[in-house]
Amino acid sequence: MDDGVETSKVPEVTLIFWIIKILATTLGETGGDAVSMSMNLGYAVSSAIFIGLFLIAVAAQILARKFHPFLYWFVVVATTTAGTTMADLADRSLGIGYPGGSSLLFALLMASLFVWYRSEGSISVNTVSNPRVESFYWVSILFSQTLGTALGDWMADTNGLGYEGGALVFGVGLAVIAAAYYFTSASRTALFWAAFILTRPLGATLGDLLDKPLANGGLAFSRYYASAILAALIIACVALLPQRAGTHPAQPERSRI
């Protein structure tokens, strides 16, 4: 670039970004459940598989010299599937329940953002242009996806809201964040991370709505069928909708967050 700033490795944050993000998080729920539950591999084995896939994908992303839409979204999908099984492992297999699992994952996310901020002076996606910052970015993305899954399951399974009610709650939360973005001077970086976290439980509840039995409030789609449809929609969006390397739609906030 003419001003000497390195080219961003992440897409410009637009409405298209959020549409694909919600589709990717929904695929993460159905795909993660397909491997851990439908294939009966369990949460620990499934988590190991998806973490391995994430590490391979993120290495390719970091080594890439410029923004590649399909590669970027493949890494995001890898974080959502890993997040699904990791959250289920924390919530159900470690014996700490949804409150304990969500608290643990929230602490891990806050720790990753804190280390990133102390190292770089910012947690804005504007700064994701070199391997070190990108590593912080993807670790935080992975923890945010995992936390979002735990929050979605907690809301849908234990608070009596069901999958539709849980999706509505998180949809309202996202609407509040959007209103804050357009009508207040709240930190754009903080709003981005809040929206990124909340789109994950929205996707988790939508994924559960698709593949859970009718008796449990779902639509009883096959997890494989639902995952195939979502994957096709993501591929179509990435291929047909314009995306470009960019920054968060605000000026860098290094002095704020």
C-alpha cells in the first residue's frame, strides 16, 4: 500500500461478513454434532480432530501472503466446529455444567484478548496484518466461538426458552449492538468483539433448531443434510458476494482498545 501499511489478512467487516459468519457458526453446530454425536466419536476425540484441522488451516492462513476469502472462511468454519465440541466437552464431560463451562471459556477469551492487548497495544482487527497479530486474532476467535456455543446451549437447554427463544434473545442482543454502532460513540472494537461472540450462540441455537428431534423443539433435519446445505450456502456466498481485504469499518483505535 502507498502509505506503508501492510495489507490486511481479514475481510472488510460488512453486512456480507456477518451473513457468512452466522452461516458458518450454524454449520459449526451441525457439523460438530455430526462428528461427536452422529458418528459417536465423543467430545474429546472430536475436539482433537477439529483442533488438528484448525491448526492446519490456520497455519495455511498465516503463511498466505494476502487475503483469500475461501481460506479465511474455511478457518472460521474450523473454529466453529472445534468450538462446538470443545464447549460440549467443557459443559458436559468435565462435570462443571453450563455455568462452569461458560465461565471457564469467558476467562480464557478475556485472557487471550488481554495478552494480545498487552503485546500489541490494541485488539482491533485493523491491526491484523502480520503473523504475530494474526496468531492472537485466531486464538481469540477460537475461544469466542467456543464461549458462544456454551452460551447458546446454556440459554436453550436450561432457561426454558428453547431453541427459538434462545435465537430470539441473541438476535435482540445483536440488534442492540447494531443500534449502539449506529447511534452511539461506543468503541467500535468492543462492539465488534461483542457481535462476534453473540453471533456464535445465535448460530448454535439455529443449528440445534435444525437438527434436534421434534420432541425437543427442533426440526429433525439430519445433521449431515443440514451441514451440507449450510456448506453449500457458504460456498455460494463466498463465491458470489463481493469481499475484499479491509479493516473494521472505523478508524484504528489503538489509543482506546
